[in-house]
Amino acid sequence: MHDERYAEWIDLAADGVLDGAAQDELDAHAAECAACRAELARGAAVASRLATARVDVRAGFAREVMAALEPAPWEARAPRAWALPVALLVAVGGAGAALVGFGAAELAPAGGAAAALYAVADLVRAAIAAGGGVASASWQGLGSAVGAWLGDSAANWAAAGALAVGTNYLLFRLIRRRSRSVAAAAASRSKLSA
């Protein structure tokens, strides 16, 4: 095979997805090239074996597998887990609105509690926007500091590499310990249920 496209076309032909013009050109080339003809025959044989060895999956299998997987820690949070933070936010926001409302009532009796509530909501929005900006600036500053620290120093690069390897090793050990404890807990549950 001199042309790389024939190798790709042979794979596509074995899968049955090669279009008509390309299939005709491949057939014409295979009539002249024994290597491509043999490769086409091997591809057809593999496709035939795979088709006969296909096992149909029962209905609902994917759903059962997904249900059996242990959820990641950030996925395991139930909606009720957010109840306390939301309740605290509402309580603090309501207290802030009440305090601002009482203060505003003394200064300007015409203003109402709704204006105070809008002011507190605007304060929360501004705090969130400022927090996002500070976080973004902090990451940019951290990137600049790391870039300046690494610079052209081979020792700093070696230290950064050692830190990355050590951190990954620590993470690997923690994950492995967690998987062992999960496996041990599952084994003990199965022994208790038997």
C-alpha cells in the first residue's frame, strides 16, 4: 500500500460506511494490489466475526450500571443539603433588609421596606461580582508569580516537578485508600446480608 488513504478506506469499507465513489476506487485499486486485497479480506473477516459474537444488552442495563456506581462527592449532595446555607442567606439578608428598612424609616418615612430589600439584594449582587473579580485576579496573580518563580532556573523547575509528582502520589494514595475502604465495606455488607 503506497497511499495512506487506502488504509483508511479499507477500515471504512470493513465497517460498511465507505461512500460509493470511494468504494469503487478502492475496489479498482484492490483488483491490482494484492496487499490491499488481502487487507480487505482480513477486514471483512474481522467484521464478520464481530457481528457473530455480538451480545445484545438487556433493556435497562446502562441505567442499572449507572445506579450501581458510587457518586462523586460533589454529586452526592442532596438538594436538602443546600437548605441550611440558603436559609442562612435568607435570614441574614432579611435581617439586613429589616435593619436598613428601620434605619430608612427614621430618615425618610416615605421609603418602604421594599426599597431596603432592593438595596440589600443589590449589595449581595455587588458582593458576588466583587468576589468573582477578586478570585479571577488572584488566579492571574498566582499564575504570574509561578511563572516568575520558574523563570529560567532549572532548580525551580525540578522543585515544581517534584511537587507535582508528590501531590499526584498523595492523591493516588488517598484514592486507593478510599477504594479499599469502600470495597471492605461492601464485602462486610455482603457477609452480613448472607
